[in-house]
Amino acid sequence: MTEAIAVILIGIAAGAFSGMLGVGGGILFVPALALIPQLSHIDAEATSLLAIIPVSLLGAYRQRSYGNVRVREGLLIGSLALAGVAAGVVIANAVPQRGLEIAFAVLILVVAAQFARRGLTRSPA
């Protein structure tokens, strides 16, 4: 029961951070699902990808009402991403789980370093 509550809290936190900061929920979902309910890394990734669908639809709907969505570009990127997803699934199932964990950790560190660099070099608005 406490595991279910923890997963619910993960979902709420990831949604709040995604909405406020524009970060992908997977940055929070994948590590949290791997650590708390102890899903395998590939199961955590797949669960995170499934969770993106309703979250992204709601976020896009709400942001469109503010005029912040370019529908044409979003549909183009989304349709082209389908090929990448298909290839990524094949690769993820072929690579050992430890390799996926390390690759994910490196990706998060690279993204964090880029955000830190941008945050430290830009002057306040």
C-alpha cells in the first residue's frame, strides 16, 4: 500500500515539475520507478513513455489556450519521432540493463550540465 502511495506521489511531483519547468517527466519517472517499486530499468522507461501520452496531451491542450503551441511543428516532430521510438525499443531490448542505466545517468548529467551552464552565463531578465 505504501508503494502505491509513493508511485502516486511520484506521478504528482513529476507532473508538477513538468508543468512548471518544462522538464520531461521521464527525468523523474524513470529513476523513481527504478528505485521505489524497483522496476527494471527497461520497465521503468516503458512505463514512463506510456505516462507521457496523457500528460503531454493535457499540457499541449492547456498551453495551446495560451498560444504557446505550434501545432504543425509538434505534429511533424511527433510523427518523425515514431521511427526513433521503434528503433529505440529494439536497441533497448538488445542492450544489457546495466548499459541502459549508465546511458540514462550520463544523459541526465549532460542535460544538467547544459542547464547549469546556461543558467550561470545568462544575465537575469
